[in-house]
Amino acid sequence: MEKLKRIQEDCAKKVVQRDDFDRLELVGGIDLTFENVKQNPTRAWASLVVVRLVDLRVVYQKVVEGLVDFPYVPTFLAFRELPLILKLYQEAELKPDVFFVDGQGVAHPRGCGIASHFGVETNSVSVGVAKTRLFGYYKEPEGKRGSYSYLTYKGAVVGVALRTKDYSEPVFVSVGHRISLKTAIELVLKTSLYRVPEPTRLAHNLLQRVRKSP
């Protein structure tokens, strides 16, 4: 695992935590699911759904299938899921201006969760949007949509716990790559009709339909 830790530490040094893009018109959500999460190797599917920021209308979607053979190890999720996500990225005919990844960005013990790893690997603008906290400490934000509290570790801000819907559980937003935390928060709120932002919610729903189809 020491070699993998070094890879993550090197990745963290390359992460750009400022707005580094010309436009933000298309937002893509990436999700991944397994045929049997406890089995290794197992079949898996990764999906990309791209929406227009102006009206959240879906303009593109893609699913790829593959075999995942890296075991689940906490804080090393990218090594399990990233190969299939990179295949999805390479085969996608439309690349959005920013990718939301279901997972962590810099809110990670070594500063490089799957959203950052993906962003650095592809040089894409990326945001980590996770349903659970992995790293850092926070106070529960106020109940209203748009409220947030900082995720911190040793005095440094690594992300936010963001309320995207009144009195629902927060989501955990962190910089992936080439974006500021402020802009990441704004984008997640702009794209959230429910608790989970539309790009990743729709990517998740697409995978559920694919898995159920014969």
C-alpha cells in the first residue's frame, strides 16, 4: 500500500484549487456500480450523464461495462473504480466542462480522492460530491437549503458539508481539480433539485436501469 499512498500524495501536489476554465455550460455526473460489491473480481458499469447548466436538460449519456479486480480498500477507492471511469471518459463522444464524481476530491487523508485523481489524470475540471463524510471535521449546517459548514482538518479547509435541500442530510463537496471550492458549492446548488445534484443522480438512475435490463 505504500506505493499507492505515494501515488496519491504525488497526485495531491498536482491538484489545482482555483477556477481554471473558460466556460461552464455543461455539467457531467459520473457514477459506478458493481454486479456484486463483495466479490472480486466483479462486473461493473460506469455512467456519464451530461446536463446543460442553464436548464438541467440531459444532452448526453453513456454507459460502459468492464471487469473490476482491485479489492475494496478504504481511502484507495480510485484504484478500484478509476480504470473503468477512465474507459468511460475515453469513449465519451461529448466531454462536459466540469465533472461531478460520486466520491471525494481533496477531502481525503492524502489529499487525492477519486474526484481529484480523475481530474489530474484527465486534466479535467472536477468536483467531488459524496453522500457520506470520509475525512475532516464539521459542524452540522443550518437546516435551510444553501447552508453549509466547512470540513476542516488541522486548521485547513478540505471541503464543505452542504445542505442541498431543506432539512435533508448534507452532501460533502470538495475540490477535485481546476476549480475553487466557492465555485464548486455554487455549481452543486445550481444543479440540485433533490439532495443529490442532477448530474450524479441521473447517472446513478441510469445505472440502475442498465443493471435491471436483460
